[in-house]
Amino acid sequence: MRYDYLIVGAGFAGSVMAERLASQLNKKVLVVEKRNHIAGNAYDEFDEHGILVHRYGPHIFHTNSKEVFDYLSQFTEWIPYEHKVLAKIGNELYPIPINRITINKLYNLNLKTDEEVKNYFESVKEKRFPILNSEDIIVNQVGKDLFEKFFKHYTKKQWNLEANQLSPSVCGRIPVRTNDDCRYFTDKYQFMPKDGYTKMFEKILNHKNIEVILDTDYKSILDSIKFDKMIYTGPIDYFFDYKFGKLPYRSIRFEFRNLPQVQYQETAQINYVDESVEFTRVIEHKLLSQQNSDTTTISFEYPQKDGEPYYPVPNEENRNQYLLYKKETEKFKNVIFCGRLAEYQYYNMDQAVANTIKVFEDL
């Protein structure tokens, strides 16, 4: 069998690319995935208690892109879902991103307008210029105390680096609000796939021109298959046999527990920002899918160095190491590097889809 394209990886980048090549260009595609399932880190499944769990942490779909939303809507129905996150400090819970409710509760204030909150931030923030790292970007907006309470320890747990050792983009992803909007995201489209992400991926990959092989390292079959071009969505350093060293990633260890109660916590996600707590957050999965059941399944997240690569570690040194690999890619005319791991880039799901569609169109 000869394939037009070999695609390495069945996450968002690999699956969307496979679907586009097969459906739009009538190409024969082989998708090779090293794990025993499709959908990458968005993989979800029903646990033994009938609760849909996100095996690799919560995946919350949100986008402002009508193009991305319309594209994925071909493969799933949606249920509306607006993600809300609380941060636990001591025994108290506070809305995160920081907003007016957070400030009033934390400091026992009574700020009533956006203007008053803005003035409060003005009075406590420290001017940092230039903004060089994640500590700078937060302290420059809300001052040292809020940084230390909500960001300092959480960031250290998540990345095993201090905020001042990480690029501004890490903490800069989280907005600071002057109103009382408690939603984590404010995007136009906020939904969850009605039957879960895995089902959506099954439909994306369900095309007569697409063949999927699971549980297989692509390097182990390179000699036995014929193809014209490769789309590579795996870790870029692995492709080059780590010739410039391993790129650092953060991974996570998940601890799942099913509890004999209807609900465990106030909202689907609670962040534990205290230094004294080892895990970063607790997710209550059925609140994401809005299922009804007599029991509930929660997961604790413990960030770690080794394991599945989840998050590229964004700082100057790692970027320079990545650029050495990126330069090597120019020597390959028939390989396209696409996706979070191949581009060492922290894409949200909608960004991963938009980026893949763009790469496809550039083909």
C-alpha cells in the first residue's frame, strides 16, 4: 500500500490535517499514533462509574474563531459550558482570574465599580520595565501581594521554576479583571462536545482515505511503508534523535478518585495556590460534562518532570534550543512540522486547529 501522507500523531494537529487531506484533496493518509488511543491529550472516556473523565486533565473548548467552531461542528454537537475556577488560599475560595469579588473578599473591601478596582490596582502595582518574565507581568498589573498569593507558589509547583525564570507569556495568559465576571474565559464560543472529545475525533478520522495505526512508534515502521510526504506532530527533539539535547517539558501525574457523593466541590476546577499543598488543582469531571449521577469522580494533578510531554517550558534558553531544531527542519523538503510538540509552542485547542488549517492551506 502506498500513502500520499504519513501523519505522526493522532491529536488535534494530526487528526485535523488527516481529515483535510483526505476530504479536500482526496489523499490517502496513514496516521500512526504511539499511544493506544486517538485524540491526544484531549482523550476522554467513561470510567467504571459511568462518568466521562478527561484522562489528561480538563480540556475546555473556547474560541473567538467562527472558522474553528464551524469546522469542529461538523464532527460534534455541543453543550454550552462556561468554565469557572476558584483558587483556594487557606480555607477560603476566591474567583480566578482575579476580579472585583476576589479583591473585596481578600482584603475586606467594598469596591463597587470597575473604576474603583482600577484605582486599587494602580495603588498597589509596581512599575516593571521592561517586562522580562512572568513575575514582572503580574506585579506590573496587580502588585506584589496578589502575585505572591495567587501566582508565586502555583507557578513554582506547575513549572518547577520561579515566575521570574519563565517568559511573560506563562502568567500573562491569565487576565486581570476590574469587573465581577467570574468566567475563566470570555470567548464568544464556549462549549463542550456533547459526547466527549474522543467521539469527536472518531468522526474527524472516519474517512475512507484515512487509516489509523495505534500503539506504534512511527520509527519502527518507516522501512516497511511507502509514502510521499510526512506530517510530523510529535516532539521535534525526538524526530532528530535528541541531537541538540532533550527539550524540557512539564508532565502531570493524575490521581483519580470516585466518591460516593453527588458533588465534591463548588465548581469543576479548584486551584490550590498554597505552597503547603503538593497538587496544583482538583477537577470534578462530571461538572464539565454536566452529567447526573449518584457518585462523582475527581482528579488531583501533580506536576512532574518526566512522563507524557504536556507543556513546553517557555523561557529564553529553551527557545534557543528549539531554534536549533527548527533550523534542521529546513533540510527536509517532504516533512512538515505541525502542532504543539513539533513547534514547541503552547497552543490552546482552538489555536492548534486554526494553526493546522493554516498549514494545510499553505500546502
